[in-house]
Amino acid sequence: MDYMIGFGNTFETESIKGALPKGQNSPQKCTFNLYAEQLSGSPFSSPLAINERSWLYRLRPSVKHSGNYKKINIKNWKSAPHLGEHNLPVGQYRWDPFDIEPNDIDFIHSVKTITISGDVNMHLGMSSSVYIFNKSMTNTVFTNADSEMLFIPYLGTLILFTEMGKIKIKPGEIAVLPRGITVKISTSDEVSKGYICENYGSKFNLPDKGVVGANCLANARDFKVPVAAFEELDNTHTSILKWCGSFYETSISHSPLDVVAWHGNYAPYCYNLNDFSPIGATRFDHPDPSIYTVLTSKSEIPGNSNVDFLIFPERWSVAENTFRPPWYHKNIMSEFMGLIYGKYDARPDGFLPGGISLHNTMLPHGPDSITFEKASSENLNPQKIDNTLAFMFETRFPQHVTEFASKSKQLQKNYIDCWSNIKKNYRSY
């Protein structure tokens, strides 16, 4: 795969030399008789610093890539506020990794939504899902008009052939597909497994670093944007559209992945999480987990995110006279956590790659009893936390469990018991 470098840059790329117009966006007649089309990721009147759009030069305009839609059912892919019926009470929950379906299944039909929050119709909130598929989309394309999608594989490769180029990622890497961009999703392995965050709100951006300054965390130079690539296929394709939580299907006579060249700043991108440069305490106390934020979707309230994407990567722990694992706490934000590989240091048992934990708004959580006892008495030499990569979707909205997730066999019925052996250690002398 070929990529261009940088986060939020304005790019230009052409798969055939001369396909990009010079000096203007929409000439009377484009080179090679291509069609000029603007893709807007923000309102026309958005301030320049946050205005997003790209100009695409394609074999056919997008209006030619749709017909009369019919509504279809994608069984387990849900959007807020449509929850489904179940009686699972509020609580701290954890799920084992999910299994693949017994028959061949493509990406779209493999998605299983675990939590939803906010309202997709209001462009607020997010949802968390898993995917497990073994069948590539060959003559099917997908467009998500509801959200930008963050992909986090934990097993196998994920190949996104988008209108604007190709992205290939593996465990330890992520990809973000902005809303409205059409894609074919495939894998080069027997099976591909991972997590998805659908961000209904403002697009993901790099967090403001404040006193941290210009460097560390996720650096703009490490993000990659695909170069232009297209396919000229004149065979029947099925086009599936997700719009306001519902799915629609139409048949077209060709592949819509026909963008020969493009320029602009609205585009998919990928990032290697091993390029994240973590910072931490170098004397005492465990800092807030917000220092591990890779991407953030801001809300109208400063510091109160629509959704943050955080990781817990390999790092050194050196704090003196400090309880080093994450401390016990209750949080106004709700936390969906997954594990890409290794073990998570706060609760190493029962949490496997592909697994999920959910700690909702103001529900207390923290290390299990074994972790607490060990961390309270161990020798505090500098310690390398390695062979581990966990992540978290943190949102200001409560995350509601879907009917599928509430009734799945992967739901650990006794997760709350990991804190049952915590005892009172108080002494007044």
C-alpha cells in the first residue's frame, strides 16, 4: 500500500498522471472526460480551520452509483437510540471474545453491536461493535452516512478499498473511515476479527496537549492517507447504505470505486499504535488515563468529549511510593474497553484479546483483589510493562447494552466477583 503522510493535511493524488485539474476545482471539461465532484465533510460555512472537503475526479458521479433503494435487515448492527428489548440491569460487565458464524460471512453481516449511546439522528454519541468475518466483499460496497468508523483489528488483516485509495492494517494498527465514503472490506487471512467505534458526533481529531506541548502522544507525522486508486469494473454490484440506523440496498451496473484522482483534506487514514509516544509520572502518583488519548471527538462542552479513543501501550512504570495500577474510581464518563494483545495490568485474569469490559457512568471499578494486594506490597523498581495493548472508548454519554450483547453466551455472569475478596484492612493503631 502507498500512503501520504500527515494528519489533517490537504493532499493531492492522482493514479493517472494529468487527471488532476490545475489551478481550479471544476473545469468546464475535465481531463480524460472525468466528472468533478465535491465531497463535503463539514457545512460549507464552517470556519476554515475545521472546514473539510475533497474534490474527486471520477468515471461517473456518485448520483450514478445509486438506484431505487429497498430497506434490508442487518440483524445485529444497531444504532442509538434503538436498543432492543432485554432485562439486563445496570452494572459492571465483561464479555469473552466472540465466535465467528458457522457459515461464510462478510464484514457487514458479521458486525455485532455491544453498546450504543446518544442519538444517531442528532449526530451525538457513539456505538461499540465487534466484527468477525471470513468472506471478502467482491461485488458489494458499503457507505455509512451515520458516522465515521474507527477500526481496531485484534486478529488478521483488514483491507479497506475506499473511493480514495486502499488501506491495509493488522493488529496494533487502526484505520478511520470518514462518514459518507464508500468502501469494499476484505481480508488476506482466513478470518479477520476486531472492534469498531462508530462516532456519530464531531470527527476524530488529535487532542489538545496543553502544557505537554507540541510533541509526544500521537504525532501528526505518523498518520497515513492512501494515494488514489480505482477499479474499472462493469459488472453488477450491490451497494448497501447505512442511514439513520437503518440499512438500504440497491443494485448498480458497475463498481463505484472509480475515483481516479482527488485533492482535499477529507479522507480516510491509518495509524500504527506503536508510534504512540506515552508520557507518565516520573516521580509519584498515577496520572489520569487521559494522557493516553490518541484521538478525540469534541463536544460543545470543553473537555467533555463526545468520545475519546485511548490506548494502554507498552511503557515504563517508575513512580515512587505509588500504587501503580489504575486506581479505584467512579467516573462521569462511561468506559468501553477492549484488548488487542497481551494482558491488561489492572485485571489480568479473564480478560482476553477480543474481550470487552464496560464500566458505565458513575459505576465504581478498579483493580481486582489479587492485583491490589500485589501492587500494594511489591518492590517498586522501574518496571517495563510490555507485550500488552489495550484500548478504551470513553464517552460523556451512558453506554446502553444491546439486546444481542445482553443475551450472548459471552457475557460473564460472575464478573462482579473479581472484587468480592477485597477486604477491610483498616487499623486504628
